[in-house]
Amino acid sequence: MYQYNQRDQTLIEERVRQFRGQTERFLNGELDPDQFRALRLMNGLYIQTHAPMLRVAVPYGLLSSRQLRKLASVARDYDRGYCHFTTRQNVQYNWPELSRVPDLLAELATVQMHAIQTSGNCLRNTTSDHLAGICRDEIEDPRPYCELIRQWTTLHPEFAYLPRKFKIAVSGAGHDRAAVQFHDIGVYLIKNEQGETGFRILAGGGLGRTPIIGQTVKGFLEKKHLLSYLEAIVRIYNLFGRRDNKYKARIKILVKETGLEKFTAMVEEEWLRIRDSLVLGDERIEEIKAQFAPPPYRDFTGDDTGFSAKQAEDGRFAKWVKHNTVEHKIPGYRGVYVSLKAPDSPPGDITSEQLDALAELADRFSFGEIRSTHRQNLVLADVEQASLYQLWRQLDALKLATPNIGTVTDMICCPGLDFCSLANAGSIGVAKEINEALDDIDYIHDVGDLKINMSGCMNGCAHQSVGHIGILGVDKHGEEWYQITLGGSSENDAAIGERLGPAIAKAQITAAITTILDVYLQLRQENEAFLQTVYRVGLEPFKAKVYANH
């Protein structure tokens, strides 16, 4: 993984020193709340319902075991013993004291971590495929380009006050696991007809209250022009993005209102003007690539009969292998999902004790690295197949081995009313109730790939618009109700879910979800996935059953 140089380290240490002074001035009454608001947002600090919330950047989801231990100590010393992984691959602390946040940030700086640009109207954390570098369908590892983008975006002087927040995702694989099409800018590594590797650039995607699928603005871009082209897009957005209405300020609205053809022409004109001054040289690319060199894998010859035997004799282990591990491009290795979706835990939450133990497991089994996913789980990317049984037993003891990755109980869920000041309805309690109901159903693993996403408000932090089943909390005369959508997807077959019907009362939402699953199982054809069934039969059969007694 990328290691900071002295310039990187100096930057974050100076930012800590600067924010310490700003916080002290605010607490002493020298800055009013409005003046301090812009300063704290630059450093990832929100004011939530009960306490400040600090969002910590995890660039493209990559963490070292040393950083994981620091997250654990911060959770113990500055919070309430846990932290939360988000859909942007970041980490959030929900209970820090404002006066101690500068000390917290100073602790993070000792392990090359910070909270810069995790909030506010700026270029946010660049995300990527959590299987980058190990998946078999990869054209090229996208992480070096994510790092180059991170360096370009950090404290970019022209883009400190954009019309709204701005998000970039990069994927190098055939299978989109990073929701690239729902970002302000999406970047795919591709090969052209001549076999050259470059980028396809999308713009204008986004979720929230107006979900829109991004559109291609550049079919093929040479690697050397990556940063100049991204800069041209953000410049056009900064110049012409609306600032009179925050709900219409995202680039997706600009692209929609301007039209793709005109928007692309504006970007091309700006790019031709600046591209020669921001060329990404081969030497620079190779310099960054060298920091993502593969770990020292061991040679593997033949089948591991012990691995197969363990699956045959232990059904729980076999189920975990099936759902929580993935193929690796190196023979003899597998990628392992660490599930943060135990039935009795809020989705995405992990305790300090679990973080410390996981750091030990990362050192022992996966070259000291771990990754976060945009579905609020973690990944040990490089585990020897022969070690999987031993790893599973330890993860199981830590309650981190729920065999539910890609199943209905692998739910994305925002904090909702429990923490968020923007929320209209609760999420964590509803997710727990749904998971408990589904956990009691014997056929749940036979349902197959089915993604449920639930948000407590229209901001859509949990990506409800693109869930196979989406759940959106709404306020109706002071009561919590929930709208359901079906048919969304954030992968290659990107789609925005369609509303099933009127909102459903909180007491009835779990029954509605189990009814939807029952209808699917009754109507699906052989080997037909949930989305295929929805697209084939439409919403009416589901609607009829869900609203039968309403």
C-alpha cells in the first residue's frame, strides 16, 4: 500500500495543528458557530443528534494492521468502544468530544490517517473495488490511479468550495463492485481496439433524492491525460454548477440540464486548453505502481485435499467458504469477507476488541492488510486456502463470520434517527428486526444474491435507490413510515429501483419484506435471480401481496 513521504506527513500534521487552533478559538468564543462550521467540515466533523461525528478517510478502502490497531485505540480512548464503516469505505466515530477531536486527529496522523475532505463541498474520498489486485476479471489494478487522484484532490486550491460535494470511483475489473456509474465522475480501466489500456470516463451519476446513472463523456482516454481530464470536468462543474439551490447543485443536475452533448463539448474545450500542463508521465505512474507491488505469495501446487476434507466434515465451515470467500488470481489463495452484519449488531459497526483481534489476523493470514467495502464489510484479500479453517474458527469466535455476504441479511444500513440529525426515520432497529426475521427462515441461503439497502432519509447514504430491495424512511405526521423500491442495481446492469406503492408503517415493514421474498420464491424460474424475476414479471405481483390487507 502507499506509504506517505515527508510532504504527505507534514501536510496532515500541519492540518492537525491548524484545526487545534481553530477548535480552541471556537470553544473560547472567538469564532461563532457559522464561522466554525466551514472549518470543522473541512476536517470531517459533523454535529449529529447526540454528539459530534468524525468521519475518517480510508483512501480506496485500504488499511494496514497498524492503522486498524489505531482505529481500535481511538474507539476506546475517544469514543464508546466501537466505530462504523460506511458505504464510502470510510470510518465514522459517533461520540467524540469536540475539545478532544484535535488530539484524536493527532493520533491518526501517527499512522498516516486523517479526516481531511471527508465532508463539505469538496472532492471526497476516492473509492474503488475492494477486490482490486486479486480478482481474476481485472484489466489492471486501479489502486495506483486512485492514489494519484487522491494526491491531486487533496487540498486542491481551486476546488475547496465546490457547489456541492463531489465523489469519484475507479474500477479496473469487468465486474463493477464500486458503484462507478453512480458517482459524480466514474472511471473504468479498459482496453481499446489496439489493445492499449486507458480509461472510459463517466460523469453526472449520483444517488440521493435524485438518483441518476452516469453517462460516458470520454470513450477512451490515454493514461497520461487522466488528471487533466478530471480537472477539466471539475472546472466546468465549478463554473456552471448551480449554487442557488443545494438540491440542484450536484453535477448530475448540471449534466441533465445542459445535455450530455453540450456538457461534453464544454469539458473537451477546457481539457484541450489545460491538458499539456498536467501530463501524467510514465515514470510517475510506475513510481506509484511500485507501492502496490504484490505481496510475497507462496507457490501452490496441486489441490489442497485438507481444505476439501474440512468442508466435507464441517457444514458450517463449508457454508462460510461458499458465501464469505472468493476466488483469487493466485492459485492456493482466496479473498475472505469479514462480515460486519451479525444479526445482533448494527450493520457496519465493529468494536475495538474486534478491530485489535482482526489486526492480529491480518498480520498472521493476509500480509498485514485489510480492506473496507462499499457494502460495509471488510476483506482479508490474500489468505492461503490451507489456512482458511483456522481463520474461520477465529473469526467465528469474534462474531465476524456470519455466512451472509451477498444474501438478504448482508444489508446496507445508515445510522438513521439513532444518530443522524438529517434522518426522518430509524434504520438500525428496523434492520435488526428484518434480519432476525430472515435469520429464522430456513430457505434464506437458497434465495441467492439479493441486496437490501435501507436509508433513514432522502440523502441516501445507504444507497436505497439501487438496492434490489430499497427501503427509505419517511416522516408522516411525526411517525416513521417506509417506502419500498424494487429492481435497483449499482453493478454493471445499473438501474434505479421503482417504487412499489405507498409508504408502509414501521410495524409492518418486516412483514412486507418477507412477503416480497415469498412472492419471488413462488414466481422465480429455475436459477433465476431476484432481479431477473422482478424485470420479467414486473411490480404488480409483489404489490398485490404486500398491500393485500391495506
